[in-house]
Amino acid sequence: MIGCPAGSPLPRPATLTDERIEKTKAAARAVFGRRAGYYRKSPVHADPAVLARLVAMARPRPEWTALDLATGAGHTALALAPHVRRVIGFDLTREMLAQAAALAREAGRPGLPLCQGDAHHLPFPSRSFDLVTCRRGAHHFADLPRALGEMRRLLRPGGRLVIDDRSVPEAAEAAELMNRLDRLHDPSHVREHSPRVWRELLRDAGFAVEEVEPYEMLRPLRDLTDGVEPRAAREIEHLVDEMEPRVAEAFGRAGAKGKWSIRHWYLMLAAQPE
């Protein structure tokens, strides 16, 4: 059954920020509803090495209750499930949760709890989780400080937050171009942040940052263009073809026109509520 707990908070009156959130949510539902089947089988999202590192960084305990935000097809929730008492997968998009339910059945965990809702207004009591994770979802949050505040609210004293997300280098030109490429690839993309900005965001939200691990992958350009509207795919290809030499070097651009591979930046971090 896909549903949120009884007694979920009523929607709040719309503000300008809420209007922006609603637009971003609509874009996310459209994109991920259409691509949901891809994420269930995506080798990037199912990467066992990255999932194992996330679990190690989470330091889960058998008595813990965990929440996996933006669970998508459920890979992270299922990786955590053997290590905690209970994990709930939470996502905005019903089609993604349906994929998570199917993956859970395949993994022999058909009862994995799944909940549909908005990361900016989490329908759970304060201090109800020992662990909150969010993998590859934070760059889709329209108001990341608000979402981090909700994560902070849900964590018990001594609890742990672990985030794995797309990132960007500190150099502004490469950071802006990476965000532009990802926005063309996915209209629900909001912003990827550098490690320095992530530290600031977490501290402002009331977290003590414990670990920050940037990592990189060289990926074929088709990972950004496959399944994308043709006009956007052509623009992605043009931007990579026409990179200035210093930017091409920052991206580690390799190959030849039409068959480029470029660097993608990621970041994994752990923090505790102060």
C-alpha cells in the first residue's frame, strides 16, 4: 500500500515560495512519472559500491527507524532494510513508488513501507527517526533549506543524516555549465551545490557536519541526451562541443564530437543534529 501516515498536516496557505515549490513538483512528477521504469534498472542508481558506502556512512543500528527521502525506485531503502528495524521509502511521484514496490518484491521485501508526499512538508511527528537518507534527490528540491529543516525536525537526538547527491566543482564557470546541462536533461532540476555550499547549508539548518566525500564519474554524453526532448538534446551536444579549452579540461572531456564523455561530480556527506 502506498500512503502516508494518518494525521498528515493540512496544506499550508500558498506563499511565493510555495508557488515555486508547486511548479517544481509538477515538473518532477511529469519527468519522473515518464522515466520511472528507467530508474528501477539504472546501473548508476543501483551502483552497489555507492550504496555500500552510503550504508557504511549511515552507521545503521538494528533498533533504528529510518526514512529514505526521494527514494525513487527504492534502491537506497532496500540497501538499508537489512540493517535497521524499519525503513520507510518516501517520494513525490506515484509511478516511482510503484517501481520501488516492484523492486522490493523482487528483493524479497514485499512489505517495504512506501509513502507519497512532499519533502518540504513531511507528514511525520518531530523526532520520529534515527536516520534520514536522501540519495540523488536534493538537487530537485525547490527550497532546499526548508527541506533540510524538515529533516532536522524529524531526527532524534543522536540521529544521523546521510545525503548522496550530484554536485559541482567550486569553480563557478564549470558549476554553472553543469547545472545548465542538467536542467536541459531534466526540467525539474533545481540546483547542484559544491561541497563548500553544502557545508554552509547544513550548518544553517542546525547540523554538525561530520563527513564530506566528493567523488567523480566519467560518463558518456548520451547519459544526458537519451530520452530527452530533441531540442534540449541538441543544445546539450552543442554546449559540450563548444566548451572553452579550460572548461573542457575541468570536465575531463574525452573522445570526439558526437561521442564525448564528460566528468560528473557527486558528493556524499553525513551530519548530526546539533
